[in-house]
Amino acid sequence: MPLSHSLVALLVTALWGLSFVVIKLGVGTTPPLLLAALRFLFAALPAVFFVPRPKTDWRSVVGYGFFLGVAQFGLLFAALAVGMPASLASVVTQAQVFFTILFAALLMGERPGPHQVIGGFVAGLGLVLIAWPRMTSGGAVPFLMTVLAAAAWGVANIISKRAGRVDMLGFIVWSSLVAPLPLFGLSLWLDGPAQVFTALTQLNGGTMAAVAYLAYPTTVFAFGVWAYSCPGTRRPP
């Protein structure tokens, strides 16, 4: 891998690592699904007016937006809100790599190599060791929500692979349009209109800074880079 690619990968890792802390702080003052809706709303707007629509099947755009925005981050934000530690969530979410390998094998006929099988087995044992204390101490629900979020990310990786070599900036921006309305609707249903209205009318500078960080460097840039490389399903050029 060229040095420039390695440096970009490190930057993406740092951005995502900090994002778990930002999310944890954000859900302390804002309903989690509403915060997720705002994240993707600002990731999409106003960029959709300037970034061309990706030249791929609209079902890929909608599917990616749903599994990444609604399924993955809806579950992750909710898990962090109900007690999942940010540090542990950042580790468990990386199970998406192994879900991606599994889904690629089942849905695309990509056979994992021996090193992937061995690595997956070792990582699976590590995940069990991480999970065991929480499964026996009342933390099972947020932990399982985070695992499901990782699985949803794996599905999103497969969809981005099937979308082909498209403009990934456009792909991320336009797929971000899919998530806000379902997330907002779920927040209204689960949190209630009164709590959502209060949260929206009392947005402060800290919350908006969190939304901006989650929308732009974390979503538009970092997921654009990730979807382009898509570990486990797509080889870098």
C-alpha cells in the first residue's frame, strides 16, 4: 500500500475513533435517533445541490443509505444512549470486517483466504471475551445492538461493492438523503413529539458542533474513502 494511502487510512481511523466520543456526548443531551437524523441531513444538504448524482442503480444508493444511516447508526446511537461505553463500541463495531467477509462469501461467492478465516476465528474469540462480562451483568442489550450495527455496516459494504466504481463523494452524499426521514420518524415514535420538539428548539453550539463533525469529516469524507476501498470486498487500485 502506498504511503499516501496508509496516511489517509490512519486519518480515517482517527476521525472515526473520535466520533464515538462525540456521539456519546451528543446523545447525553439529544435523543439518539434525532441526533443521527441531523447527522445525515447535514451530510446531504446542501451538498446534493452541488455534487452530481452517482451513476449507479438508485437501489444501491437507497440500500446503502438505509443500512448505513438507519440500521447501523440508528442502532449505534441508541446503544450508546442506553449504556454502551464509547471505547467498547469502537472495538465491537469493527466486527463489521468479519461480517463483510461472511456476507461477501454468501452473497458474492468470494471465498475467504486462510489468513482471513484464522483472523476471524481469533477475533471472534476476542469478541466473546469482551462480551461475556456484559452479557452476565445487565449490559447485553446495548452490546447486541452494537453487534447488529456492525452487521448492518457489513451489508452496506456489500452494497457499495456492487455499486461499482462510482464517484464515492456523490454516492455518500446522495445516500445520506435516505436516512434523515426514517430516523426522524423513529425518534418521534420512540421519544415522543414533545421531546423531539424540545430538543430541536434547544439546540446549542455544542450539539451543532457535534452534528457538524459527524456529518462532514466523519461521514462525507471518511465514509467516502471507506466505501471507495471497502475492505473485505474490494481491492485497492
